Amino acid sequence: MEALLAGAEPLFLVGAARSGTTILAKILNSHPKILMTDETAVFLALSGLIEKSREGVSAGLWYGKTYNVLWADFLQEKARDLVLGFYERVAREQGRQDLAFWGDKHPHYCNCLEFIYHCFPNARFIRLIRDPRDVATSIAEMNQWSLEEGIRATAIFLDEYESFFLGHRGLPVFELKYEDMVRNYTETTGKLLAWLGLGMAPEVANFISENAGRNAHTAMTEDVPIRNFATSVQRWRKVFDSTHEMLAMEIFGRYLERYGYL
């Protein structure tokens, strides 16, 4: 392993889009012992390349007439080293050293979880969970979609993540509810850090104090207006009608029940 990552464990932050992963990634990255990037998407890019290379020209590529399967196998074999080498450069770019954990957050890692697991079977996962109805509301608003489209998009995230984690029950996973996080960032972050064997560093406490109420998808500077994210809990009640409620129950009612949202 490269020097700057020697002894550091892989750590991945996942969850449906609009479930708070961005702000949590920034909080974690403020810890001197954690390098948590915000959607480098290296696993999505690499797994996608391997899959397409395996298919060759049939995947619409301009290359891959010969030895495309061998090339795909070679990339798969070297994937772990490629990722480690890349994160060694990221660590150097950020001036980081003596790290305990490194990793990335990306909601769409639901599309390549098995690939991540293949590369790093010893990885830890942080899974953010938010009321799916609020996720659907936020996704619809962000993309200017209908609520029905938001509900169906949310179900894709839920199904993929649930399938993976149920299929790998032995994985070290810390499940954190969005609703708990926005009510008390300091307390929930402290519990998460304790699970990682780390304490609440002053840098983390300062970051939470200065930024936890800001919009994580804009630059975190003084001119960004403060938002009370606790008000984002149960947003769905303001926009769902009975049709949307019935559709949500039909599509992901089991998740609402399983995670205590009913």
C-alpha cells in the first residue's frame, strides 16, 4: 500500500440521493484522520469501463475487437491498486497524512456495490437513511420531476442498497438516520466517530458549528444563507396528496415500516 494510506481502512458513505450524504461527507473529511471525497465516482467509472470492455464492440465502443475480455479481466485484477494509487494522490493533494480511513461518498454507488466489495472486501460502510417520501420530494424538486417520478427513482436506490446489504449481512455497516443527524449533528457524528474508533476532533466540532446548517450543495462561505435543515423532516406532508401516499406505500411501504417511518 502507498505510504500515505498505510494502515488506513477503506470507508464508503452511501445512501439515496438527497439523504444528507453531502454534508456528512464534508463533516467526515474535516477529521484529520479521515479522507472522505465527495463523489470522485472512481468506482462507477472503473466498473463501467470494465463492463463495457468485456462486451467490446457490441457495447458500442470503437475498440475491443480482440482481447477485450482479457483487457477487462486485467483491469479487474488491477482495480484495487489503481484506486489506492489514485487516493494516494488525493491524500498528497490535500496534504493529508497519518490517516485512519479513506473513501468516497456517492449515492449512485448503489450501481457498483459488488465491484467495491470485490476490490475492498474489508471496507466499512456508512449508510444514511431518510424517510423515502422526503427523498422522493427532494429528488422531484431538484430534477423538476413529478412526484411520481421522484417516488419511482427513490425506489431504485432503496432496492439496490437493501439487496446488497441484506446479501452481505456480515459487513461492518453503520446506519444513520437523516432525521437524527439534522436534529443534532454533534451527537450523531460523535456516535459515528466512536464506531470508527475515533474521537470528536476539534476540527470536526468547528466544522459542524460553522457549516452544518448551510446548504451542502453550494459553496460553504459566509454569504450562503443559513437553513434550518430540521425543517426538511416530513416535507412530503406538504406536497403529497392521497394518490402519492398510496403510490409510496405500494412501492416502498416495506421500507417505511422497516425503518420506523410508519
